[in-house]
Amino acid sequence: MYYLLVFIIGLLIGIGLVGVFLYLQKKREKTLKLSAEAEAAEILERAKEKANMIVLRAEERSKEILVQAEKEALTRLKEVDEKIKQELTKYKEGLDREFQQKLRDLTKREEKLYQKEEFLSKKEMEFLKREEMLERKISEIEETKLQLEENRKELKALIAKAKEELERISGLSEKEARELILRKIEEEMLEEKARVIMKIENEIKEEAKRKSQEIIAYACAKAAIPFITEKTVSVVQLPSEEMKGRIIGREGRNIRTFETLTGVDLLIDDTPEVVVLSCHDPYRREIAKISLERLIADGRIHPTRIEEVVKQVEEEMEQHILEVGEKTTFELGVYGIHPELIKLLGKLKFRTSYSQNVLQHSIETAIICVGLAGELGLDPKKAKRAALLHDIGKAASYEQEGPHALIGAELARKYGEDEEIVNAIASHHEDIPITSLYGVLLQIADALSGARPGARRELLEAYLKRIQQLEGIAQSFEGVEKAYAIQAGREIRVIVNSKVVSDERAFVLAREIAQAIEKELTYPGIIKVTVLRETRAIEYAK
């Protein structure tokens, strides 16, 4: 019983202690909750204060940024205004320069027109003087005629008186006296007639000489157009010195390919950012120049690309030749020419005769011919057409044999030109007789164009003929595809067909060409003969 009581008491005490512990635990939790709520409220209050401060700072910063942005906008606006003012000033200066240039051009034109007016006024005065002179001559002739009439009357009186005197003194019959007097008068009249005829002939010769000089001077003045003598070199500008190495290529393969394909000598020296193309043929030199400029602009310089560009430029040059011919006929007002003749006319741009450009010479000759034909009352259009086409045979003289005048006449006849024009072309170097006045005009105009100061140089023509003969000798051998004379004729490069000429045969061919040159040509110094044989193997991977 005692133990039960002790157990119950101990159980009650344990229950009480557990209740006290639970109470204390609840009170502690409540206290902690209140403390956490207070702390959270304090933290929230501090957060609100910080947020307000951040908002205030952000507002202040935004105001500062807006002020700074306004300042920068004003500054940039001022800069833009300054730039606009500068651009307007430059544009105004450009307009002023352009206006001044146009004003100068107009002033020059006015001066030219004034000079022309003075020239025409002088001509008019000369014509008036000539008219007065002719009127005086007519009046002199009329006076001479009246004087002759008076002399005739006096002669009749003298004859009657002489008749009576003779009949009285000599006892001659009337018939005999008449015959004697008539013989005497006839002798006197013959002498007078001879003197008058001689005087008139001299006056006519002087007038014809003066008139011919005036006509020729007028025709030459119409053809007074600027022209620059042809050169044998062309200069190509380079963007940098590094480009010279790219043009030469590894072991010189690029420059060798270029020279082989174009037939032009490429000279690279110490001159900064410049290379020189040397060739006597302006057509080949122009192809080489355009090709090199395109390769430099493209930047891809290697044998395959060089071959593609050169081929493309050669095709474009054919079209360029046609355009040059069409432009020439359009500017001169010569229409209805066959397209093949127009193409040959364009080729004359790249032909020279005694250093004179043949196309320019043809244009000059046409202008002079028009002036002569207009003064002499002939058809200016026909004269102009014959003069423009008179050297057309020079464009085909490389492909055909014979004088260029006869070759040109055959081409003109083939493509439907008039027979008068054909004869004028064929006879302008007296290869055949002249049958019309247009042939005479063409001879005169051709001689005037070629004889003007600085037009031609005979030494250059002899040099070109030697170059052509040099290339012709090389091309006459079997297996030779192309031959190019370079280095002013001191070297000739011969390209052979690799299927026809072997490596061993190439050495023999070089020696044979050299011997033929020694035998057939006269030249200063030595000529180097280089035979090039190339074999290409091409395959495509698919």
C-alpha cells in the first residue's frame, strides 16, 4: 500500500512537472514569437527606409543623367550644325568653282566665236575686194572694147585713105591693095592678140594659184585637231611595291606566263609602284595593259587566272574595235558602211604608218577632203567616204599580200561601195590610173595629212617593218604557233606546238631561225632567239 501510494505521488509529481514543462515551453514559444514579430517589424521598417533612400538616390541620379543627356544632345546638335555648315560651305565652293569653270568655258567659246567672226569678216572683206577687182576688170574690158571699136573705125578710115593713096601712087588694083593691107593688119592684130592672151593667161594662173592656196589652207584648218604621237610603251600603276613580287610569281612563272600569252615585254625595275609594258604593236600592248590592271584589281595572280583574263580581254577588244569603228563613222556622219568595213576601220586605231596613227590619219584625210570637195563643187559625202576608207587595206594587210591600196579597194568593192570610191581608194598611191576627181582629191588630202609637221617619222616605220619581218621569218618555220619580237627587236620569243616540235628539235629550230635572220635581215647588235615548248596535262576530278 505504501509503495502504491509512493507510486501515485511520484506519478502525480511527474505529471505536474510535465505540465509545468509544457507551460514553460508554450510561454517560451509565445515569447519567441513576439520577439520574432518585433524583429521582423524592425527589419521591415529599416527596409522601407533603405528603399526610400534608394528611390531618392535613383531620382537624383536620373535627374543628373537627364541633365547630362541634355548637355550632350546640345553639344552634338552644335557639332551637327557645324558639320552641316561646313558641308554647305564646301558644296557652295564646289558650285562656285563649277560656275567659274563654266564661265571660263563660255568666255573661251565667246572668244573663239569672236575670232571666227573676225575671220569671216576678213573673208567677207576679201570677197568684197575681189568683187570690186572683178568689176574693175569688167569695166576695163568694156573700155578696151570701146577702144577697139574706135580703133576699128580709125582703121576703116585709114584703110580707105590708104586705098586711095595706094591706087594713086602704086597703081595697084583694089584687090591687090586689099590683100596687102589685110596682111599688114593681120600681122599687127596677131601681135596684139598674143599680148592680150599672154596677159590674161598670167592673170588666170596667179588667180588659180592664190585660190588653190586658199582652198588648201581652208581644208587644212578644218582638220587642225590635236593628236599625240604613238608610243611603244605603256605604264601601269601599282597599289604597292608588294604587288611586283606577286606579278613575278614563284620562280618567275607568273611573268613568264603573262609575256608568253600577250607577246608583250613586262619591265619591272626600281621605279616605285610602276611597271612598264613594252611592245611595238599597240593592239597587243593594250590587251596586256587591260589584263594586268584587271589582275592587279582582282588580286588573284597565277598562270591559270592570267590565261583566263587575257582570253577575256581579247574577246572584249574585238567588241571594242567594232565600237571604235561605229563611233568614228557616227562622228563623221558616214552611214551605210558594211559592218565588216566598220570592224576593219576600228582596227586602224591600233595601226601606225611612220608613227602616225592610221585611224587618226583617215579622219584627218576625210575632213580635208570634205573641205576641198565643198570648195570645188563636188559631193562632200562621197569625198568623205572615200577618204575615211582609203587606208582600210592596212587593217587586213597582215592577212593578205599586195599593196594596201589595192587590198582596200577589193574590200570596198566586195562590201558594196561605189566604183568611184573604189577607184579613189585603189589609185591614191597611183597603183592604178585615176578615173575621177575624187581620186585626185584623195591624193591631195592624203599628202596634206601625212606631210603636216610632226605627223610621221620614217625611222619608226623602218623599225616596225623590221620587227614584222623578224616575226614573219620565225613564223615561216613548221611547228611555230606564235612569234613575238620584244626588247625593241633585240629578242624574239617563238612558241611552238609541243606535238610537232620535240625538246631536241627546239634547239635545232632556234639555230635555224637565227641563221635565217642573219641571212635575210640587216640589224644593229645581236638578236636573241628563244624557243618555248610547253606540255600541259589536264584532268578533272569528279
